[in-house]
Amino acid sequence: MDLTGLKEGFAAFTPEEISAAHESQVILHGYKEGPRNSLWSSGYPFMAVADEVAQVIHDAGKVGIARYLQVIGARLLSIGRTTELDAILEGDQVAAIKGLKKSLEDRDARVEKLKTEVKVLKRESAEC
């Protein structure tokens, strides 16, 4: 696909825009200069890996790939459900914390009220 539009006579994107988009993706994905065997290296051989994956897919056949995708799908569902349960438990913990704070505030208010009553009783008993 010719993104610069040189063949059609109008440019969908200028070469500068394409370069800027590419650079923003490099920054976004965190590619760095480094060892070629690092997935985050700008020199990582993605095409070689893609060729190997394509060969594995060809060797495994449709049935093997279908089973593999079922396993991956089940794992993704498991991760999703775990995330849902974690959010539910977190919500329950927040509610429990709010309840404990309210209980603590009530207890502190009762303690202050009792302290005041004790002071009043001590003054009354001292006056008698």
C-alpha cells in the first residue's frame, strides 16, 4: 500500500507524517538500541519470528491451531474472570473499611462523651 499517494497523484500522508507516526510508535512501544535478541530492541528480527510462527502453524495444521486457540481463549477468560473477582473483592474491602471507620468514629464519640460525663461526675462529687 502506497501511503504517500505518489502513484495516485495525491498524498494521503506526507513522508514526514509517516516518519513521525513511526517514531511515535517506537517511543510508545519502548524500543531501544540494544542486543538484537531483546524483544524491545529496534534490531529484533520480527520477520524471522513471523516466518517461524507461520511454519509452526503450517506444521500443526488447522486442528492443532484450533486446540491451541481454545487453550489461549480459556486462559484469557480465566484472566478476565480473575480481574472481575478482584474488583468485586476490592469493592467489598472498601465497604468493610468504610464500616470499620464508621465504627471507630462512633467508638471515639462514645469515649469522648464518657470522658465528659466522668469529669462532670468528679466535679459534682468534689463539690459535695
